[in-house]
Amino acid sequence: MNGRTHTGGELKRRLGLFELFSIAAGAMISSGIFVLPGIAHYRAGPAAALSYFLAGLIAATGVMSQAELASAMPRAGGTYFYITRSLGSAAGTSAGILLWLSLALKSSFALLGMAIFVNLLFPVNIIYVAIGLTVLFVVLNLAGVREAAIFQVVLVSVLLALLIAYMALGLPKISAEKILPFVPHGWRAVFSTAGFVFISYGGVLKIASLAEEAKNPSRNVPMAMILALVLIAILYTFVVFVTAGVLDASVLDNSLTPLYDGAMAFAGKPFAILMAVAAIFAFISTANAGIMAASRYPVAMARDGILPPVFARIHPRRNTPYVSITVTGAIMIAALFLHLDILVEVASTILLLTFAFDNINVMVMRESGLFNYRPRFRAPFYPFLQIAGIVALGFLIAEMGTVPILISVVSILAGFLWYSLYGRLKRARDSALARLVARITSSDLRGNLLETELREIIRERDGIVADRYDRLIESAPVLDIDEKIDMERFFRLVADKIAPLVGQPPEEIFQLLLAREREATTVLHDGIAVPHIIIPGEKKFVILLARAREGIVFPSSEVPVKIAVVMAGTRDERTFYLRALAATVDALSSPDFERRWLSAPNEFALKDAIIFARTKRFA
């Protein structure tokens, strides 16, 4: 089982690199830069710019880890999916609900910010504006992910141009007396403010939840995440620094329109109005990306039986999770009535927890020994980066205050309660943590659910369509030999295994193997042999896999053979034999193959080692 429902439908891969980048960048360029700098300046002074940079640096630890997880498991639901597969369904349920609410809250925050700027241009009730905008973006996302993504690309392109213009025009107007002293409220205020503005980087998580709809996800998702984080962190730092350098503290502190005020100070009313329009565009992009990403969490949870199946329904024509999108929009409307500070602090605390869990997930997945955990991108400096990230994120969480931590704890407990009452009865799931515990305690873990699911994910991720060779490997008999043996004894074991499959006596198979070896050695190079024979009959072809940990002694080889792929086929299969031989050499020649082969925990993993090592397949 791969965790998908048959009634839910499939999401299609329609998002390219620039569309993914635009979703992540657009989700970050909003309230974090157009609303929060004034509140951050009140807390930390001009050093608020450093708080933004520090928050981005700490976010990088989680982004690197999530990029690795996304490249290994590109599935709807992002961090929910990773936590469920690494720490188990109970933890995953809490995380999924928290992340769903967090992204919905962040999008509500963006809509409130947008309503504030709309109110600058047209005096209207901001709550009514925000509700109307929520409905508009729900309808846009119901129309299709591709349409919503194209809309996002246009918005982000305009936004980046306007913010770069803001920096270029504002830098020469910075006044030294406005930024000195740089740290007026102490370094603790800088760190606590970093936690407060951490919500500004939450958008980078959104594309992981859309990985199932990404083209070439193992490359494009990590690249889009890293590019978006680096670019937006630099933008944030310089824009906040410019704003602090052109406005008096009495004007900037607690301002909800800091860039509008800054533009008014150094460029006049026309550019200020342009920045207000830019803010509106930013909030549109964040709300659009937020609904797009948040709505994929219920889809993933419904596929796993954590939420009712209705949440996994995909519109047959629009290819959108219409139930999940509609419910997410309703949650966003309800969140509009929360106080702004509480909204920001709760969303930031949940995001901090999410980044911490991503670091934990990578450590658990790597240490569990899962054979089919094969990320295309690996987070650097493992495990030091993950440990440093967990410590730093924990410090920022502690600095957030009692109320947001309490709300987060209550939400986590509610998630565990929901799982115990509903999810636990619907689905039992293997996890990497269970594998890690089994590995530490040297006990047997029954079942192979997670390996099987990861195998299917790799095939879909890499576009692998099984050919005849793959199917033969999947059904191949396996010899797993723990002792050192000679060639003749090995051939006896092979003959006994494949004789019933080809309808020939074991002794005849044995003699054919010996004769073939006397004719010319089948040892390709040190430690690897591919014995192959022609057998009587028609339309028969069998492959046997053999692993000899201590080695098979072939007279023609000074080095014992530890990897053997034996092929037996009739003469009419000669063309396929040549293809099978080429496929075998292709697989066995791949980098790191011997290590993966010798460390494979079972015969399923041995077969996967060959199947996933291939670089070419036959039509």
C-alpha cells in the first residue's frame, strides 16, 4: 500500500522550478516584510535587521533537512508525511493538524495585512475585505494548481523588482543617528525578536507540501527551497535595515505600514503608493500560496486514514482537492478574528516546532537503516547542522512566551487525542523510529510496509517504469550465503534453486555452469561475477541473485566473489540475454553499489539495490 485512496484521485506533476520558487518566495514576501518590521523595531531597535538575518540562518537548518526529506519522499503533506514515516502516526497526526492550522493562520495574517494596505487607499472595514479576499483565493485554487501557480509567478516577479528598487533608492538616504545605537534593548531582545519574526520564513515550507505536484521533484523542490530562502533572507535584512535607517523610531515603532512610511520618507507619495500596491500584491501571493499548500495536509492525512476520506477527494477535471481547499478557507476566515500579536506568535511557535521536527526526522531516517531511504539531495554537515538547529530552535521557542507555547501544547495534545480516537483505528503504519528502536535493541521488526512505500515513491519520483529485466529481478530466487565457499559448491546451490524454474535436472544445470566457467571466466572484476548458461527448450529465462558475505572462491579470481548474478536462458532468448547482461553491468557498475549490496537487510533490499542502480531501461 502506498497510502493513497482509490476514491481520492491522483495529483499531477505540473509545477516547474520557477513556479516552485515563486510559491516559496511569494509565501515569504508578505506580512513578514510589509507589516512586522515596525513591531520588530519596537522590540529590538535597528538590530531588528539582524533578527531577520538570524531567523533566516536558523531556518536554514530546517530547510536543508526538509530539502533532503522532500527529495527522498516527494509527497503531498510535506512535514506531516515525513513525521508520520519517521516518528509514527501519532506524532504525524499532531504535526499535520498543527501545520495545517499554522499555514492557515499565516495566510490569515497575510490577508489582514493586505486589508490594512487596502484601507490606506480605500477606507473600508478590513475584516470584510479579508473575508472577501479569502473567498476569492479559494475560488482561484479550486480552478487548478497550474493556474494558481502562474498567477504566483507574475506576482513574485513584480514584487522582487519593487523591493530591489526600494533598497536601491533607500540605501543612500540612511542616516547614522537613526541606526545608532544599533542594539538599544540588548542581545536577548534580538534573539526573542528573531523568534517573533520567524513566521516570515514559514512560506519556504509550503513547496514541500506540493512536492507531489512538482516536475522532477528530487531536483526542483530542494533547489527552489534553498534559492528562495537565501534570496528572501538577504532581501529581508537589507529592507529592514534601510527602513530603520530612514525613519525615526517614533514613526517606525509599532507601525503596521513600515515600508509605506519608509518610501514616503525618502521618495515621496507616488513611490509610497507604489509600495502599498506592492504590499497588496505580496499579501495576494502569500494567501494564494498558503491556501495552495495548507490544503494538501488534509489530503495526505485523509490518504493515511487520519482524517475522513472526503478530504482526499480530487476534482476529476480541475485536479484540485476541492473539499480540503474549501475547509482551509473556512479556517482562515475564522482566524481573521484573532488578535494580531497572538496570531503571529502562535504561527511562529508552530513553525519553529516544524523546523525542529524536520531536523529530528532526518536524524531518525538516516540512523534507522532504511534501505530505500534514498534522498537525491543530502543536508550537509550531518548531524552537526541538525543538532545545532534543534538547539537554536528550542531557544527561540522558549523565548516566545507562555501563551503561544501553551496553545501549541494544547494543539499537540488534541492531535494525539484525535489519533487515539479515530486515526489509530483506521491505519497501522510502520515508521523509521520503530526501525531505529529495533536496530538498537537487536530485535526483529515484523512487516516491511515503509520499505515498500518508499520503493513506490522512488519509482514515481524517478519516473521508473519496470521493464522485463526489473520484473525478472523482482521474482528472482536469492542465495544469501554467510560462509566462505568454493565455486563448485556455489554452483550446486544455484542448480538446486533454478532447476525447478527451468524444468531441467539440477545435475545438468550444474554441469552447464562448470563448462561455461572452464570456457572463459565469468568474473567481471574483483568481487563480481555474472555466470550465464544456455539451457534446452524455448522461451525460458531466469535470473538468480547471490550475496556471499565471506566470498565465493573462483579459481580464475584472486579476490573472492561477493556479488553474483546468474542467468540461464534458452537459445531463442539470446537477444534478451545481451540486454540483461548490459543491464546487470550497468547496475553493478554504479557508484557505491557494493556497499549497498552488502548492507542490504533482506532479499527485497538486494533486489532494490539492482533495480534502483540502473540508469537505462528497455522499451
